[in-house]
Amino acid sequence: MANKWNIPDWLENEVRKRDRACVYCGIEFTPAKISKKSAASWEHIINDATIITRENIVLCCCGCNASKGQKQISTWLQSNYCKDRGITADSVAPIIKQAIASE
């Protein structure tokens, strides 16, 4: 079985265990009812919905997801959004550091 983003159950469970906070800014996730901006959202690190792997699927907050959009991580990290929040290649989660290294 898969969710509406075609992420299989086993991978969804694995990612939910790994990504307990936003992989970009580190904020703890909140229920969407409390704050949509800090709610968890599915993110394809490489913006290709056909790449459904543990290396490409992460959970991030809706704020970071909306800001990153279709940008490459290295490009997005130069944005004012990241600068204002102290998000850098050194501050992101290990899964993102791996992705940056292979860009």
C-alpha cells in the first residue's frame, strides 16, 4: 500500500522514524491545526516525484517546503529564507548533507 504521494508504507514508516523534526530548519513538527507552517510535509530532495527512495524522501516543515519549491538545495541555501533562519549546509540533517554532497 502507498500514500497519496506513492510512498510505500514501509518507506513512510522508515522516514517518519528518521525525520522527527524538519530536515532543513530543525523545528519540531506540530499538528497542522496548531500551525500549518510547522506541520510535517513530504519532500522530494531532488524534485522528481518518480524518485521514491530513502535517500530522496524526507519530512520537512511546510514553511521550508514552500520556500524551497523546485530549487536545488545548494541554490535554496543561498536564499534570504535560509539566511534569515540560519539554515546552512552545516546545520541541515545528515540526509540533506548526503544529498548536497552528491549534487
